[in-house]
Amino acid sequence: MKPTATKSTGVLTVLSVSPLPEDHLSLQAIFGFSTWTLFSADRVPLALPLLQQHDISVVVCERDLRPGTWVDLLQHLESLPNPPALIVTSRLADDRL
């Protein structure tokens, strides 16, 4: 599925979930020159309310989270009426991912 912009505003909204501040800063630098909106959370429990409050198009999630995991986040996304795309990132990607 291709991420789509919010119908009312035409803006793509991204949620970054990572315990690493540099991940959020990198995405902020990339999106800083666009009309995209970036929200960030450093763990799953803080990301869940953002998913309820905002029309998120894409979630970019670090593989290693605590508390919670990217799998927990995926399960929550699947329960949403219009789930966003999920991109799982890792500095050490392997076959398990």
C-alpha cells in the first residue's frame, strides 16, 4: 500500500518511534524542507496515544524498543481502521527482521 496524504490537509504525517534521539533528528532534517509533519516517541506506550490523536500515514520504528517491541506496535496498527504503513529500521538488519 502506498502512503497517502491526509485528505483534509494534503500533508503526509509520519510517526518516528525510537529510543535514539539521532533517529528523530535525522528524520526532522529530512522532512524539514517539506510539508510533511513529523511526530516522535521514544517508546511504544508514548506512540499509541499519538496514533489515536493524529491521522498518521507512516510509522518509522526502530527494531530495538523497550518497553514494547515493533511487533507490539504492528499488532496495534493492524487494529486501526486505516492503519499506517510501518517501516522497521535497524543499524544491524538481519534475516530475522
